[in-house]
Amino acid sequence: MTAISTAVEPACSSPGKDNYRQYRNWCRAAGLDYPDFVKDPDAVNADPWEGLVPLFYWDTRELNRWAG
């Protein structure tokens, strides 16, 4: 019989924190005045940050090469 893990993953695990760090660093490089997304992940849901997330994703994954 296999034991089932009952451990609960924290709401903001390491991979999640890394994503917020990357977004924070991207905002910093763009010269934006940004909140600390690692300490306050919910800040990403407020204007203008929620609108910039798709741009961050597009830019950091170099998706322009596949468009057009």
C-alpha cells in the first residue's frame, strides 16, 4: 500500500516566486515603479500590472518571431 502525501504546498511556492521575480526584474529593466510582487503576489492583479503581464510573457519568450 502506498502512502498518500498530505503535505500542502504553500500558496506561493518556489516556481511561483521565480515567476514573480522575473516579472519584477522585467518591470525594473523597463524603468517602471513597481510593487514587490514576490512579497505581494496579489499586486499583479491591479492596474497597470495585470495589463503588462501578457506583454512580459510575450517579450520574455520572444514570441514575436512566430507572429506575422
